[in-house]
Amino acid sequence: MSMEQERDLTKRQMIVCDHVSKTFYTKNTETKVIADLNITANENEFLVLFGPGQCGKTTALNVMAGLETATSGTVTVGNEIVTKPGPERGFVYQTTALFPWYTVMKNVEYGPRARGMSKKERRKKAQYYIDLVGLGGFENSFPNQLSGGMQQRVGIARAYCNEPAVLFMDEPFGHLDAQTRYLMQEEIIRIWEKERRTVVFVTNNIEEAVYLADRVIVLTNCPTRVKKEFIIDLPRPRNYTDDKFLNLRAEIQDVVDKTL
């Protein structure tokens, strides 16, 4: 079965951004960051939002997740209008945002614990996701005892442990060194293929976008809107030096150059 056929089987729209705009107001100024943004993400799709720095990618992600309120327009996730954060929407940040006083196990089980799940059940669930991200044996370690890549794995495990329908990822590998970043890209695809979720991933790295995505949506400069959409119909695992990969990269780069 081709990737296109697989996509046809999962065409149910999980996220719909309908004419979304966002303006920030201060005492003397107003700054429009998002202008009439229209985006959809299908169930189980890995969607990448790509655009120049400071174009409004993070704000768009925050509005979709319910961390910011749209000035106009609506965001719908799973047929419900988003008005605030919810457990069906997980978030992985560029900085890991782990609780430094909690062990790996306590960080990962935090969500189920907050929802009142029994200790036995939440420990079992947390252990599954700790093992899934390759951190078995580090359950009792604290964040400051882990490398940057390992800390990000904890953040991913914590987000998955809440079993969200949608996972938002805001440049989660942006602060990692190049070798660790490549490794984490491979890992996030492995985890996504094992535990299917709708993922919306923000990056300003073209290679990362093409490597990860089912679709790449290129955004304009601020105030951001959709410039162009690319379907990345390449088999996984992907090769950075493959001719089709390089051609897609060049195509996206050309659109970005014209956007700047």
C-alpha cells in the first residue's frame, strides 16, 4: 500500500483552523501575528509547519493547543471548538519544561496522577512510555542527570502518557547538537509509527521538515498565513541524500526565498 493510499484511509480531519487571526495588544501598539490562517490536519497525520524565524509559527501552535486565544476565527480539534488547554492535546516544548525535583518516572506519570489514576495503573502506563522512548533504567534519575536528548525523550514520554489525540511539538530538537538532532528525528518517527497520533510539528529546518512530514505547510512572514503546501510522498526511513529528497528540499527553499 502506498503512502497516498494510506493517507486516503485516514482522511478524517482532526484539526481545522478556520480563518484564524491573532493580534497582540499593548497599551500603545497592536501586533498582528497571524492573518487569516486556514490549516487542516488529518487523523494520524504528521504535519509540519515550516517558516522563517519569528513568523508566528509558535503562536499558531499555541492557538491550536488552546494556550492562546484567537482574535478571530476558530480552531476545532476532534469536532470540538478549542477555547482552552485540554488533556486531548499534548505539547512538547523546545525547552523540556520538566519538573527538576521529580524523577523521570514522576515526570512521566504526572498527567495520569493529576487525573486521579491509581498508582499501580499510572506506573504501568508510565513505564510503557519510558521504555518506548528508550529510557528504561533511568526511571529514578533526575533531569539534571540526563543529557539534552534524554530530557527531550522524557518530555515526549510525558506527553504520550496522557494519551492525547493530538500532539503539538514546538521545535523540540532546536537546541540539540546536530548528531543528537538526527537521532531524535529517527526516534520521533519510530515512536509515531508505534503510537499513532496526529502530530503538528513546528520547525525552521528544511531537512527536518522533509524528513519527518506527511505534509509540509510553508508559512509566510509575520503576520503569518499559508504560503504553500507540499505532500511529502517519500517512503520511510528517508535518506537525506536521495535525489527526490533533495529536489523537494530545493522546491521548498525556493518558496521560502520568495516569501522572505
